[in-house]
Amino acid sequence: MRRILLAGLALLGLGAVPARLEGQAASAGLIAPGHDALAAAAELRMTPSRPSEAVQLTGATITTRRRGGQRQGEILMIVGAAGIVTGVLVDEDLITIAGAGVGCFGLYLYLQETR
């Protein structure tokens, strides 16, 4: 019975092979996009009319973006509270401590932004 099953599986496997394997053929077609696709992509690109139109960032703007915002602090506090609750429910100390750490960092960011 086992030999018949193996022979049937072998015949099924051989029958599933396509007559012509194109994946490793020597004369495979080009993969690069055609001229029409490249021309359409070039038309979609937006270029500034003058280089002076680039946005100049001041030092205060860069500092504010690096620190994070009030909203980011709120989100981290919510994630930290969810981590604490999950850690308590699962009875896993590491998750509880990590949630408390994330929540405290969120509180720090929130208080820094509200100053």
C-alpha cells in the first residue's frame, strides 16, 4: 500500500512540472522598464523652479523636532500604561518594568514640551 502511495505521489509531482521551464532559460526577457514607463516617471517628478525655494530650518526648529513633541509624550504614556497592565495580568515583572520605563519617558517628553 505504501509503495502505491509513493508511486502516485511521484506521478503527480512529475505531472505538475511544466513542459518548458522559463525561469532559467538563456534567452530571458529584459526586466528593466520600457521607454514609455521611464518617460512617464520623468514627467511626474516635481523639480523646484529655483534652488532658493528650499526650506531653511532654524536651530530652534531642529531642536524641537529632535526632542519629540507633546503628542509623542502622550502616546508613550498610553503605551507604558498598557505595558504595565499587561505585565500585571500576565504576572511578568519584565513587561511591567518596561511599561513603567516607557511611561516615565513619555511623561518626561510631555513635561519638557509643556514648559
